[in-house]
Amino acid sequence: MTTIGSEKRKSGAKDEPQGKKVRKDTTDGGNFAKKPPKFPGKNFQGDGKFPGKGFQQKNPVPEKQDWKKFKQQKKELRIKRKEKQKSKDLVDVVNEAKKIYEQLKCKTTKGRADMAAKLHNLLKGGDKYSKMVLSHDTARIVQCLLKVSPPAVRGEIFEKLSGCLAAMAMSKYAHFCVLAMLKHGSAETRERLIEGLFGNYVKLCSHSFGHTIVDSIYITWATAQQKSCMRQEFYSDLYRKDKDRNVKCLVDTFKDAAHMKNIVMGTLKQHIVKAVNKKLVDNSLFHGVLVEYLTECSDEDKLEMATAFSGLLASLASTREGTRAATLCFWYGTAKERRSALKHLREHVEKVCVHEFGYYLILAILHTIDDTKMLKKTLLDTIVEKVETLVQHEGGRKVIEWMIQPGDTNNFHPSVTSALNDGLKYSKKDVSIRRTEILEAVQADLVAAVTKNAKFWLSNGHIARTTATILSREHAGVTEAYQTLAKVISDPSWTLEPPKEEENAAESDEEKPEKPKKKFRKVKNPLEKPQSKDVPAAPQVGVEDAGLHIVLKKFIKIPTFAGILLDNLTEETVEKWLPINRGASSLLISYKGAPGDGETPTNAAGTPGGD
């Protein structure tokens, strides 16, 4: 029988029973020390030797996953990957389009129509156009296409962009493409564009980029019916989608329902206040709506509007209706608002005076203001300082003529004077006193300006007409001004430079608009000598000009001026004037108008006054 050998025990080891374990003696007299737990909990407090740690379960139970949410995340990731791939493809297309654009934008490039068609075929797929118009560099490509492409291609581009017109009108770069559609598109395209923006005109008027689109549409392209539809959106939210052809103005909205007036006026006031807060009031559509509101609102609202617009009158005075609105705001304001308006107008007075419609605001201020001292500090001093710049424009001449001879029928139509007289009920000072104070404030400086630069004040018929108005009132310096003017007129070398023609940029044959055919052919005068366009016009003798001849006759009828002119005439001047019809008649009138009671006047050279 085989036996199993056991390992040898170590030397010195005592024999112990194999089935039992002997407990070791403790140091505290047989008491056993309590061991710390193997996995102390979160709130376990040891004795400092065994700092506890938070219990961590080795195999946590997994949470139940939301499979719908998981699938949605996967779907979004797939979409993002596809868009990323598309953007890579769009970058390649844009780079190729830029190369074609660099050649297409040059006017000297041949075959631009074919290049435009090629570029359109490259971009017409998908939504490339709607993405390109939003970027600063690619928007220029679309603008060039709209300008150069044939009408069929322009129509296709409009179809691609017709779904995002409102967003484009409010985009920093895309709104230029909308302007290009209006300028280069067909009549049908413009009509669809205007109607496509219905419902958004109120929002666009209060937008920094959109209000330029609205202004261009309202002034240039919209018909009368479309203009009334655009104004209806300001009256009430009911007209945002549904238009009423019977509503032509604000009064039509509540003429059959008086209870609607407060609602309509309240809605319109909210839109006006919103635009004023953003200072976006330089808009023709806004001006038309504002005039309607100012004529129908209560006195409290009129005062409120005058306060709100006291610093914005220069911005309003950019259209006919805007100038009317600015005039009403000035009239409705108190003395405090008027002083504030004059302070804000001081830096813009030159631009307002030379504007096509803005000068009417200055006339209204001159006709109705009471504080003439404040007027002199703010407006009159600036006008006198820049008088030579102002008289070169029709509006500036009207302002100066009103200060000297207000309401003169030779310079102003009676309808203008009657319209300005409507503001006299908002003034307290007597009309004659106001006019005298304004004349005293500016007359001496204006006469001195004529004396200082007499040749300029006789440079053409329009300015000479204003010169005659300035010298028509009695003043101590008028005689000296007559002497300087007579020296210029009697100078044999006095000529007028021909008017400068505006240099228009040469357009290529593709860009020239088609001229409408004339029904009747103009018959040419067989006795008229053809003039070559290349030969510049020769300078004209001053006395031969039609406008100056009229003004010169006015001056010569004044005995003082006629005598001064005869004293300054020379033989050379007389010989130069006699062959000219107007020159000879001027000499005859001056001889008759000169003082002497039948005596034959002689000039400085001793030439008798006869023929």
C-alpha cells in the first residue's frame, strides 16, 4: 500500500493540531480589537488610522435607454454629414464661379451673354442662389448676373430667389440683389417682387437695410394701387394679408365705421413710434403715412409727435410729403421744441436749403417763427456765410429771395404763399415785424457779398435774378454794389462760360436701354448750321445771354445804376455791343434811363451818347 509523504516540518516548530487555528494573544489583556469594515460607507467615521472612502459598486445597473431619442440623434448626425459634404461641393462651385465672374464683370470682355449663361448653368442647381446671396463675395456674382444676363436668365434667377425675398431685403448683402432685381428686371418681375413683399412692409420700414428697399419701391416702381396697398399695412393688422382696393388713404378706413378710428390711429402711432426710436425716418412710405397721421390725430398726439421729431426734421425733409410732415411738426411744437429743432438743423441747413423739396421747410420756419434772435444764431448766419454755394441751386435762391422779398409773386407762386400762411395761426408775432427783423439781420451781409464778388453774381441769369432781388431794397451799400456790377458789365472781355455737360459713363451696347420709337420725326431747320459735337462751345458775351439781358434791363431802369453804367462804358464796349441785338437795346434803354432830362450823356471816354 502506497503511502503519501508529508513535507518535513521546520526545525523548532511545535506540534499543533491540524484541524484548529490558535488565536494570538492581544496586547490588551485578552480583549480582541474590533477591525474596521472592509468597505466603509459614506458616513463611516474612523479613528484616523483608516480614512474611509465612498462605496463604489463594481457592477452598476445600466439605465434604460430611450431608443427614440437615440434614433433621432443618429438621424441628425447623418443630416449634418450630408450638409458638410454639400458645403464642400458648394465651395468648389463658388471657386469656379469666381473665376468666370472676374472676366464677366469687365465691360471690355467679349461674349458676356454666353459667359453669363454658362455661369447660370453652374449655379442653378439646388439652393445655391439662396445661399450665395447671403455672403459678401458671392452676392456680387449674383448682382453681376442680374445686370448682364438676358431676360430669360434673369427670370430663372428670380424664380430661384422668390421664396426668400423678405429675408433677402433684410440681409446686409442680399438686399443689393433685391435692388438689382428692381433695376434690371422686367415689369412682370418687379410686380411680382412688390407683391411678394406684401405683409412685410411695416417690418421692413423699421429695418436698417429693408427701409432702403421700401424707399426705392415706393418712389420709383410702385403704381398708385400698390402704394395704397403698402400704406394699408400700417393702418391695421387686418390689411397685412387682405387688401382693400377701396381704401386709398387713412380716412377711408373709418369713414363708414367711426368706432374704428381710435383702433386704427393707435396701431399707426405704434408703428411711427417704433421707427422714430430706431431713427429710421428717411423713407418715402413712412413720410406718406406720417402726413396722414398728423392731419387726423388729436392735439395731444400732435404735440407728442412734435417733441419726438424735433431733432429729425432734416431727415424728414427729403421728399415732398416728408417736408410737409416736418413743417407740420415744427408748427405744432411749442417754443421749446422749436428751439431744439433749430439747434439740430444748424449743421444740416446747407443740405436742406439746396434740396429739391427741403427748402420749403426753411421757408416755413422763416414765415412762422417768433424768436428771430435764435433764428439768426442758428440758421441765418450759416446761410449768409455759405450764400455763394446756396445761390447755385434753385432751393437756395428761393430761401434768399424770401428773406429779402417774402411772398413776391415774381419769385413765388401764390399757392406756395397760401400754403405757408396756414402756419400763421401757430405764431404770435406780427408778420410785418418778423419780416423786418429778418431783413435787418441779413441784408447788410448779402449786399456786401455782392459787392465783394460782383462777377460771380452775374455769372448766369438765375444768379443775376437773385442779385436783382437783393439790391431791390434800399440800403446804404447798394450804390457801391452798383458800381462794382457796372464795372463787370462794361468790361469788353466780360463773357460767360458755357454750361458744363454732365459726363456720363460710356455704356456698352449690351447695357444701353432700348429707346422708345418716336411717333413724329423732328424737322430740322435747313438754315441752321450743323455743329460738331467734338468742337467745344465758344464763350458767350454776357449781354447776349437771355437771362442776364432781362436782369440788366431791370437794373438800367434804375436811374442811379443807368448813370453809373454810362460812366463806365468805353468805346471798345460800345463797339462790341452795337452789332448784338440785346446789347444795342441795352444801350438805348440806359441812355433813356440815365438822369439828365434830355441832355446827351457822355461816357468816361468822351463818346457822345448818340448812335
